[in-house]
Amino acid sequence: MNLLIKQTLIFLSISIAHFALGQQIPESDFIMNDQEYFEKQGVNVMAFHDFYPEGHQGGVTIIQNGTRVAANGDVRLEATPGQWQPVPKMNGRVVNSETKEITVNLSYPDESKNRKGFNPVDYPDLEFSYDIRVSTEGATILIAVDLQKPLPKEWIGKVGFNLELFPGLLYGKSYLLDEKSGIFPRQLNGPMYSDQDGVYQNTPLATGKKLVIAPELETQRMVIETISGDLELLDGRAQHNNGWYNVRTSFPEGKTKNAIQWKITPNAIPNFKSEPVIHLSQLGYHPSQPKVAVVELDKHETEVANFELLKMSDGKPEVIKTSEAQLWGPYLRYNYYQFNFDEIKTPGIYQIKYGNYKSQPFKIGSDIYERHVWQPTLEYFLPVQMCHMRVNDRYRVWHGLCHMDDALMAPINHNHFDGYIQGASTLTKYKSYEQVPGLAVGGWHDAGDYDLRVESQIGTVYILSLAYEQFREAYDETLVDQENKIVELHQPDGKPDMLQQIEHGILTVLGGYKNLGRLYRGIICPDLRQYVLLGDGSVMTDNRKYNSNLGEKEVTANESGVRDDRLVFTEENPSRELHVVKGLAAASRVLKSYNPALSAECLTAAESLWETLKDDTTRRSRNNKLLAVAELYLTTQKDTYKNVILENTKNYQKNFSRSGWVLGRVIPILNDKNFTKDIASSVADFTEVVTKQNKENPFGIPYTPYIWGSGWNIQSLGFQYYFLHEGWPEVFPKENVYNAFNFILGNHPGENTVSYASGVGSNSLETAYGINRVD
């Protein structure tokens, strides 16, 4: 080969290599991945992958160095909106893989929420649509907002693009905004001022063109720049305790294309990898149950360590098992590995070590479920949630005597909030705002907002009734004095707590049924100021029944002229009423010896309701109808109900995933060979479906992330799985029950390892969405 050819080939080789290198994307640049969001090592940017702005989820979302730091990047009508402010309607989302741009079209108002729907919102007289375009340039996120037409003049300065910053990560951290600087405050501080609409607003922390968040921290430093207009840094807690910090730019007058343009540059730690997270039951394990821990690794991690199982002994922890991590595979944004230690049965305290990371201590022992597990639900949660009582706990009062002014009849033709709607009639003898007697008794406050929903009341009764029937647990740790409206925690009174709680739930359900002549839909406060109460539920109302003949400031011993009493709603809802039937039927069985009179009332009401509902054929009612007739048969063993069960064999089979679990208790009493055979086939089919679903994630449980979390769905599965295993132990494996249980107790995805049951296990979620959520 002559020199010219050699030199030409060398030149071509170098040129090709140079060209190829020039086309490579530097590791510090964003790419659009196959899940349609932008990522670089250490940062992920989603654009409207979910849409729940009221819950700080949706819009443009930024995950920086493994932690979600910002969300809800979108156009809003207020500087610091809260749950009850207008939100846009998302009309479409287009991903252009060639230009690497995501465009989302949105508009105001959302007619599905404008004074209608589950939580009606009062939208102003303003209609406009817009596009949000999200793209990247190197390591920078580009956001542009295009308006379809200019905003009306009176809305200039009000409508803007907001990005919310999670406050819990920023307390005590610094910010720089042009020449101004400061520290993010732990609590809302003034000065406040009244705007042109008379609404109190908080003075911005700073205003300028370039914001640097947490410049002192490599993990949190982020730069936000506006190309036109100003950035305002606001404390979103001005009107709402649960607000976040907001960064905002208002729309200028007359502009449409690129009306707002931002550049956001989150700092990424070079070669960032999320720290390994060890997931397991924070409580521990019975010696005979399956034991599989899961480690969550950054998807960029290439070095995989071994697992070690440590047993706590008198001296130092002893390594009793070493194992290679078994690859499960990719799931969500991570890779998962498993560690099986089924064979370890020796009682004791253990830890799992993965590389240099250790889990919380956990126990293996045959007495693992005897204390500190299910008991806190009876010792704390249910007593604390009890309505129409004063709840004492040694030096502490969880809440005073509350809601003794329940309740006024809800006004007709009224769409309230939280799903409460009163139609054209009260469906009772009572008129709008007329006092309904007999409702200031029993019930539990709904989590965080103090209402009494009939499905929540009877649902709790139902679960407790089946638990008591199954285990006959006489655990007694609480004094419940219904006559004097007093609850004393940690003072046994000689009565099973479970039965006392069942009784308390039944009192509100039957109180409504007897005094209204029908079931209530629920009892809820009349206005949003009461609804968002953070504090003692006894201060929600004045505890005096409203009397329209009294002046607003007039009071008597038991009445007042203040209309702050909660409202009772009614509805025609066969499915929900059938849900109540099954709970009443089950409660009747377990209360028979404890409170015979109340037991009889439960059964009378259940059978009476069934008679009015048994011919309902709507699809929505099918599942609760199948469950209700099964519970009625278990309670009465009447042929009437037996025949209905047998006639619905095919419906039980079609609906087995939702109603089949109840049949394990019914079949032995039913004693019908054909029915038993048909249902056995459905059990086998359903088991196959569950087994397949369990393989979709490393936690061995059907799991789909939902806006409201997954706790109650997984608990419901575990509850149903228990009865499926009890009914068909050779077909439906007990591992399904344990997997659901372990998920709730800590073996779940995410950077936290907490048990979702407060106070249960080594590491648990202590501030939940209940009475202490303000903390």
C-alpha cells in the first residue's frame, strides 16, 4: 500500500473518529429517554407525567440528585395557590423525539371542576389557553409559555408561571436573587399586605432576574433565570399552611409567543448515584414466614456488593450469612436486587448489611406479632379518631368533646365539597337547615378533615367485625364511657376494645338510619375554613345546636344563633347502601353477646335495607350486592339468602377478584357441591393472575403507584388475601398475605424505608395524614 493511500486512510480514520466524538452527547447534557422525560446523571425532569396540582404533583417536576425538589411548574391564576384555587385543564401532551421537546396544551377554566364535580372550584370569568414547551440545552432546562391570545388587561400581574419548591428541604438554606440574599425561613414571616382584591399576600422574599437556590450545597444548588420579566421568590404559606415556596413570573401585557421564558440549571453531582436503599419489614419476621429483603440501586451503579445478615449478640454483631445480591431487574427508575434468608429461624435481633449500608434492626421470633404491631391501632388510632367524645391520654388531651351540635339537614340542590351533594330533595321529613336529632353519637373522624362518611364508618366496622369473629381477640387497653362521652387511653375497663370500637361505629350509622328514616351519605362541616382545620376538632363548632330564633351572639345552655353546625347529607346510592348492609350483618354477629339489643337493631336494619335493594341490577352495585347477601347468609343462614348466592354463581365467578374472597367462609355452611366446584375453578384462575402480577415488581404484590399513595389498596389486598388463603390454603399461597403485610411495614419502593403504620416497627411514618398532620 503506497504512502498516499496510507495517509488518506489515516486522515479518514481520524476524521471519522473526530466526527463520531463530535456527535457524542456529553455526560453533563440532558437526553430524552424512552419514558419521555429528560434525564442526565443526577437530574430527572418530568413534564406533566402526572396531573394533580392540588397535591403538589404534576406540571414540570425536577428530581435533583435523587430527591424531588420542585414540582407543579405551570400557569396559575394566583401567586401562591392552594387546594381550592382554580387549576387548568390539560388538553394534550405532544412529545417530539426529533426536536427533543415536550409541548403541553392547557386551558382555563376546567369545566369539569367549575362549580361542579367532587370538589367544585369557583373559577373567575376568564377563558384562555396556552402551551408550555419544555426542552433542554446542554445541562439547562428551557421552559417557554405561549398564550393563544393576550390576557385581558385586568389580569396582568395576577396570572403567571409558578414553580413550587419543597420547603422541608430548604429550611435554613440560603438563596441569592440578583443583589438580594437570605435564608429560607422555617415559618411564615411577614410583612403581609392587602392586594387590590382585598386578599392578604406575603411580601416577596426577593425579586430579580437570576435566582440561585442553596448555593452552599452541591446536592441542592439550582439556578433559575428569566429571559424577560422578573422572578419573584414567595413563601407559599401566606394563605395555606401546607404551601411550598414559589418562584413566579407574571405575564406581560400584550405578549403571546414566548410570553414567559425560563432557564433552569440544577446542579448534578458528577457521576451521581443514589445511595443504596435496603427495603424489608421494619417489624421483622416470624421464623416460618418467607424472608426476602430488597435493595434499590441507582441504574448507573455497576458495582454490586454482597449482602450480609448480622445477628446481634452480647459482644458485637455476628455475620451469620453472606450472599451475592440476586438481580431482580429494573423497576421505576432503579435496579433491584434481592436477598433471601428464609432458612434463618433462630430468634433474635438482626440487621442486613449491603456494602457499607445497614438496615434498621428487626426481629425474628415466634412472638413477633404479639405486641406493638396491630395493638397501636386499638390503643391510639381508633380512640383518637373517635367523634362525639373527649379523648384523654395521661397528661395529654387528643381532642375535647366535639360536634355535639350535629347536625343540620343539608340544603337542597347543593354541591358542597369533598364529594357531598344534596339533590332536589332531602329524602327525609327534614327541611334544609333543620336540626336532625340523634346524630351527636358515635363515629370516627375521617383522616385529616373530621367528616363522617358512611362508607368509612361502616367499612371500619366491617373490618373490625371480621377480625373479631376470626380471632376473638379480647385485648383491653382503653376505657370507653359512652354515657359521659369520655375515652381514657391506657386504662383497661374490662371490655374488649375491638367490640367497643365496633359499637361506636354502629352508633353513628344507626343513629342516622333511625332519625333520618334512611342512611346518611355523611356528616361534614359547612365551610372550607372549618374543613381545613389544623387542631383540636372540638373547636370546629361551638358544640351548641343552631337555633334560628336566636341572634348571632345569643347563646343558651345548649343552643346558639351561630350556624356552624355540621351538615348531614343524604343520597340514593344502592351500591353504598349495600356496602352498609354487609357491615351491619357482620356487626350483628359479633355484638350478639356483647350488646344484644344493638345486635338485633343491626340485623333488622340490614334485612330491611336488603329488601329495598335486592332487585337493583346496576353494574355499580354488583360487587356490594354479592358481598352483602353472603354476610346476611352467614348471619341468618336463611334459605332466602342461600338461594340468591346460588343464583349468582356466574356473577361471583365474573367478579371473583373483588367478591370471591368472602366465599371461603360461606362455602362450608352452604354445602353445595356444584357451587363449591365452580368457585374452586375461579380460585385457581385468580391465583394464576395474582402470581403473574406479583412478578411485575420486586416486592411480590400487585402495585400501581397512585396519586393518593398505595397504603390502603395494599392493606385491602392483604385483608382479602388472608381470607382467600384461609378458604383455599392449598391453592392460594400464604406468601401473598405476607407480601402485602411486608409492603405496608417497609418493603416498598422509594428512598424512605418507613413502615406506613405509625409507631410500628423500627422506622415508621410518625406524622401522617391524621390529627397531627400539621406537624
